[in-house]
Amino acid sequence: MVRIETLDGTLYIQALFGEPICEHHISSGQGLLIQSMSHRRDRTSKLDKLLAAWGNTP
């Protein structure tokens, strides 16, 4: 279970006992795609390098 709160234009999502999970600015625009840069980043090449360093192959 999670707890969801808004405060000063920010949405806070926390675990039931208060540990923060994430926070997002609430956009005033309507119909806009709100996306974090980390959601668009391709992480596969970095993961492949780590697996190769450990002797595993994807």
C-alpha cells in the first residue's frame, strides 16, 4: 500500500510507513506528456557492459 499526497504543486508517493517512493511536479498544462529524462534513457548498453564484466552474457 502507498500514501499519495499533494503539497505546493508536488505529488508525493510514499510507502505506508512514510518512506518516500517518488515525487513529481504537478503540471498546470492539460494533455501534456510528462516524462522524466531517466524514463527515456536507454540503459541496455550499460547493463550489457556490467554483465560482460561479471562474465555473464545477456
